[in-house]
Amino acid sequence: MEKKIILFLTIYLILINPLFGKSIEIKVKVLNEVITNYDIKEEEKYLIFLNPKLKQLQESKRINIAKDSLITEIIKKQELEKFFNLDEQNKLIDIVEKQLIKRKNIYNREELLKILSNKKINYEKVRAKLKIETLWNQFIYNKYLKNVKVNEVALRKNILDQFNNKDKKFEYNLSEIIFTESITENQETKIKKINQSINQIGFENTANIFSLSSTAANGGLIGWINELQISEIINNNIKNLKINEISKPIKIESGFLLIRLNNKREIKEEINLEEQLEKLIIQEKNRQLNNFSIIFYKKLKKNIDINEF
């Protein structure tokens, strides 16, 4: 009887989902969760939606990026389940969704739904991904905020010095890659590999592969940022860059940072220094929290059994 039920379910799944007829295979097991070839293809579609330049990569590379993305998501989700009820509603997800809509230059949620439907991407799965992203950031904030140190006096001096010593003020459109050394690769070897990748497949796709930052899925894009909101060390490394040039590796707490200058424009409107100081403080807190996030995730991953098949 049991064999008949299993046979019936197998035939049923093949009928309702043609992909099952092409064979569903387990590719990775992370603790008690599995990742199948179907999951990887679905993740690939989502990542291409975030960074269309991924289409330029060989299929094997896209599959590896999608697989690593799912591994990261599962590790974070399993850690979050210790502290949150993932089934509960969270209003912050709506804010993150609006940020996604803005980042993709989409008019509203209705247009987002239409685009996802055309690309055969499940909206509820996207919402689930945004929930994990939101709760992870909330978790890191709660865990490490007490460790964040911001010298407001130094930041104020930095803003005043920049403001008073420049006739023209600029804002930059930036992208980033954050990477670390490993036992098998020192900084020189890693940066050589990253530079080769940038030359071969572009900065955005390289960010998808190598960057540890939360911006990786979006090709490393940070977006437009006022120069008064950028820390002194990063400002010093990008102020002389030409459009599309990449900085030398900048040492940060969680590893090394590469910044690409995508564009640059002069600020014409009047600048409110207090408002810029407040934004700089937020930027600095977020930068430190992002570093803590990278370090904590690496520790988590190191202690988790990941079996690939």
C-alpha cells in the first residue's frame, strides 16, 4: 500500500510540474535542509532579476552563484529561527520592498508583480527572501549595536574640513567588493584573481562571485552618496578616481574593500551640514554593522556541515 502511495505521488508531481520529469536532484545539504537543481534554477532567475548582467556569464558560473546564494540564505534563516518567528508579519519588509522597487527603477508594487510574473519569479518567495534579509539586519543590529563606536566630534570636523576647503561639492555613484584573505590565498593572490575576473566578466558579476557585502546580489551597487557622507579613508581613495576606475584595496575590519566610481556629479543645491552629519553617522554605523555581519556569518558557516553532491 505504501509503495502505491509513493508511486501515485511521484506520478502526480511529474504531471503538475514538468521539471520533475527532467529529474529533481539534491545538489547540496545544509544541516537538515536540501537544495535541489530546481531550487538553483529558481534562484538563478531571481539573481538575474537583481543583476541582469549575470546573463553574460557561463551557465556553470551562474549555477555556482545561485547555489552559494541559497547556502547563505539557509544558514541565515536557520540562525534567525532561534530568535524570531519567521511566520509573523513584519512591517519592515514593506520598507525593504520599497527600496528594491526604487533600486530597480520600478514605479510601484503592481509593476513589480507584473515584472516578476513575466519572468516566472514567485512574488511570495521574493517576500520570503526580503524577510530573511530584514530580520538578519535586525538581528545584527540588536547583537552588535553596543560594539559600534562612532566619534561624532571627528566626523563633524571631517565634514567641516571638507566643506570649508572645497569650492565645489560632489556626490558619487559607487559600487563595492568586500573580500577577505584565506588560508590558501593571501591579499595579493586574491586581488589578482578578482582583477582577472573584473577584466573577464565585469565588476558587477565579479561582485556576485567574490563580494561578502550585502550589496553583492545587486552587483555591488551602493548608489549615489554625498562625499560629505563618506569616511575620510574612503574619500581619500576615491577622490582622484576617473569614471569606471577602481580603488586600490582599502583595509577594513572585515577584510578589504574595492570601490568603483560609476559616476560623479557636482552638488548645486545648498548643503545642510547638520543633516549631512546625521547621515554620515548613520553611514558609519551601517558600515561597522556590515563588518560585524560578515565576520559573524563567516563564523557560522565555518561550523556548519555543508555537503555537496
